[in-house]
Amino acid sequence: MATAPSTVRSTDRLASDAKSYVDWPAILAGGVFASALSFVLVTFGSGLGLSMLSPEPGEGASLRWLTIAAGLWFIWVAVSSFVAGGYLTGRLRRRIGDATHDEVEVRDGAHGLLVWAAGALIGMILAAGGVGGVVGMTVQTAGNAAEIIADETDYFSGRILRSDDGSVVSDQAARDEVAVIVGRALIDGEVSAADRAYLARILVAETGATLPVADAQVDGVLIEVEAARQQAIEAADQARIVGLIAAFILAATMLVSAAAAYFAAIRGGHDRDENLPFGTFTTVRRGPTV
């Protein structure tokens, strides 16, 4: 009895010829596209952010409102970029013919997740190369605060040793002793009675001022030192809040972007299998033409 020749479907041949279910060229294309699109949108948003700032004190948007606006913009940029990259990967992925409809959706979605992972790695590399991050911003803020404290120490030390005619004591040893006490006052917020009396005696010895005048001058400068210290504390707390908000926004945005890339890749795979043009991504699908 003769048997009918077996036929091999093209999809089966495609499945047997495929070496891997992961289409890395499509993933790389989607990741690069998402990164490029996000770079363009972030650059545009940076221009908008700079337009909200002002060199005049008290003018322009506050740091907190600017952080919220930047966070909302970052969410939109990240989600829209990964949606575009995931959809592109779904359209470009070579479908393996041995999969069911549900399996095809899972594989398309997995490629979208890999696009998200590739884009996240590219972002991390750019951040390490100089763009910076939340931790880097915090470290930089701490370094700037240390420089400001050093400048304030020199300024207030000169204020204490300033004579009535406006001249400043040139004795470096006296300036160093005063700077040590002022520096501790900026850090600890306290100046002992012995240190206050010692500052007054230095002022009397170096400028010839009377003791009551020296006491009043030292007390007035130390009040300003405490005010400067409180301003530094408020600035550090503001930076901490900004960093905290930025960290939560970054984590939440990356999770939402992963889901967006997953479902966008599934939609791209669906349009690929249906041979739909790109315009149908946001329009109602039309029936076949005769």
C-alpha cells in the first residue's frame, strides 16, 4: 500500500531552522530606538526646566515643584519611549512557527521586557559616564555643602576680628584660633561661655576694643552663625527630600515602563502577524480588501 508523501509546512521548517527563540537583533533595535527617543525627549524637557529657573533669588519655580514637574516628565518620557521600542521589536521579531497563539504573545511580550532591560542598561551606562544619578546628586550636594561651610567659616571669622574702622586683623594665628571656634559653632550649633569669652579677649588684644564692645560684636556674629547653620540644615533637608522623591519616582517609573514595553511588544507582534500598517496602531482595523 503506497503512502502519501509527507509534506513539511513552512512554519515547521522555520521552527526547525531557528537556533533560538530570542531575536537579539530585534531587541537591540528596539532598545536603541527607545534610548534615542528618550534622549531627545529628556533634552527637550531640560530646556523647559531651564526656562522655569531664574537667577534672581525667590524668582522662578521652587526646587520642590521643579522636582515634581521633572518627575512627571520623566515618567511620560520613559513609558512612551519603551512603548515605542517594545512595539518596534514586536514588529521586527521573527515568529517561530511551532507556537500557539498564547505562546506567541508570551514570546512577543518577553522580547518587550528584554528591550526594557537593554534600555535600562544603556541608561545605567550613560549615568555612570557622567549624567549621574540620585546617589551622585546626593554626594555632589554634600560636597558643595562642605565647601559652603568652609567659606562661611572664613567669612564669620573675619567678621569677629573686624575693627571699628573696617580693617581686619592680619595675625594668622589669631584668625586660625577664631576659625576653629566658628567652625565648631557651624557644625555643632553651640558655643560655650568660655569660647565666647576667649573670642572677646582675642578681639580686645588684636584691635584694642573695649571688652563690652568686643562681647557685643562676638555675640552678634555668633547669632548670624546660628542663622547660617539653620539655613544649611534646611538646604540639606530639602536635598534629602528631593533625592527621596526622585528615587521613588525612578523605581515606580521603571516598573511601569516594563509593563508598557511588554504589552506594546504584544501589540506589535499582533500587527506583524496580521500584516497591518503602522497607522492602524491607533485606528480601527479595516477588513481585507478584494
